[in-house]
Amino acid sequence: MTSEKLAVNLRTYILKAMMDRNSKQVTYPSQLGIFLGLTGAGLVVSVILGAIIWVMMAGSAIPSKAEEMLQPKYYNVNMVLQGVSTFFLFFMPAYLFAKICYKRPNDFLGFNKQLNIKQVLLVVGILMLTFPLSGALGELNKILPIPASWAIKFKAMEASREAQEAALININTLPKYIMSLFMIAVLPAIFEETFFRAGMQNLFVRWFKSPVTAIIVTGIIFSLIHLSFYGFFVRFGLGVILGLLFFYSGNIWLPILFHLLFNGVQVTMLYILNRQNNPKAIKDIETAFPLWAGAIALLVIVYLFKRFRDISSLQKASFVEEEEAPVDDFEAWVSDKQ
């Protein structure tokens, strides 16, 4: 094969791989490599900056044992570390990835989209039903049959995770509540949704040409990253809901809103329970619901998502009409999939 034919074939492959005019013609395997490379770099930067912040704020070297870092006196330090680490581990890799691979990174990530009040109301409705669904999924996770040796290992991991989170959820004063609301609800919602939905899922939808596959794969990774077997189904379910919100709307602000409200409700309840000296406040607020309640909630959520899909389609169409902009090939394909 001549070099000329090879160049033609390569160009054909690239053009077939890309589905929207916003792309800079980087192949999907290369995009994934860039995405993972930037994520690794973000992890390194977050670790280095975390060490510097610890020394500056705590006035001492980083303790050798994690338990020592979780003492109440280090609450503010841990809060700052939480915000810095999620920014460099999640937000920056996704944003730089979009800037490298796409001509209009904000459009790719879904930040340049208008909100519709009906969409917002449906997001709130789906959110309220997510709590019984999550509770039922948590119960389902508990009764899932696994080998006894696995159960011992998973319970030990869960106990360690709860001990670490206890340092972050000791919210017993108003200043701590405000800081926790910002560091645990607001920032993670923006940073994690930019990474998982606007970045990872967005890439997978284009690459796999299957929104369902992309949403499921991203949901699995989203759940695994939390390192909790007994919370796997809960976080996977949340990942799927967040993925559907982004895919149907193309607007990252809607899954951010959902994520923010979901975490915000938990932070608020922790503050109230801590103020009442309730020992339940140190545990996850994922109230157990019977499986039948989760099934009913799921049916209603499916109905609300149908309404959300229809309203989002009209919203996107009106937005394009107002801007008098041509619809990208990818946007047209998404509309057909809906």
C-alpha cells in the first residue's frame, strides 16, 4: 500500500470516527488515552498539592496513619484537601481533554446550554423518588449472596470507609455546615459531573454509538470509584440517572443540580442530626426502604424521564432555532436515538 493510499484510508477512518463538527479529528482511542493521561496527571498534582496544603495548614508533616489525619482538629484541612483533590482529579482533566480534542470545549461539556423551568422541576421530582429507590437498592445489595470470605473483606472495607467519612461529616456547627455544604455538595457536584458525564460518558457515547452502553459503563466506573461494595447498586443507580439527565438534555447543569441537591440533602440531615446528638448522624443517610417501595419509585421515575426527554428535545430545538445555528451531525444522531 502506497503512502498516499495509507493517508487516504487514515483520513477516512478519522472522518467516520467523528460524528460532530466540533471535533478536532482526534480518534476515539487517542481521546481515551488523552483523557486517562490527564486524569493520571491530575492525581499526581492533587497528591503533591495536598501534601503542601497539609504542611501549611496543619503545621506538621503528614501522619503515617490515616486515623491521625482524621482527628477533629484537622477538619478544616480535610475540607480544603477535599476541594483541591476533586478539582485536579476530576474537573481539570475533563476540561483540558475537551479543550485538546474539541473546538468548542464548553459546548462539548454541555456548559453553554439554557435551563428550562420544567426540566428543573422534573429533576427535583426524580430526585425525591431517588431516595426510596436508593434505599431499596441498598437493601438489594445487602441480600446479594456472596462468599463468606468476601463478606468479611467488604465489611472491613466499609468500616474503614465509614471511619474516614466520619471526619468529614461531623457537622455540628453552622460554620461547619456551610463549609461542608460547599465542599461536599457544591464542588463535588460540579467537578464529578464534569468528569463522569460531560467527559467520560460523552466520549463513550460518541465512541460506542450506543448511549445505553455508555451510560451503563460510566455508571459502573462511577460506582466503583467510591470503593463501597454495599453501596455499589445505590451509586450505580445514581450514575444511570445522572447519565440519562445529561444524555437527554445535553446540559451538564441539570445533572450538576441533581448531584448538588442529593448531597445537599444528606449534608443538611447530618447537620440536623448532629445538632440533636443523634448517633445516626455519623452514618450514611441512605434510609432503608422495602423493595416494593423502590419498585414503585422506579416506575414513576421512568414516567418522569419520558416527560423529561420530550421537554428536553423541545428545549434543544428551540435553542438551536434561536441561535440560528446548524445542528451538528452528532446532535442529529442523538435526537434520532431519543
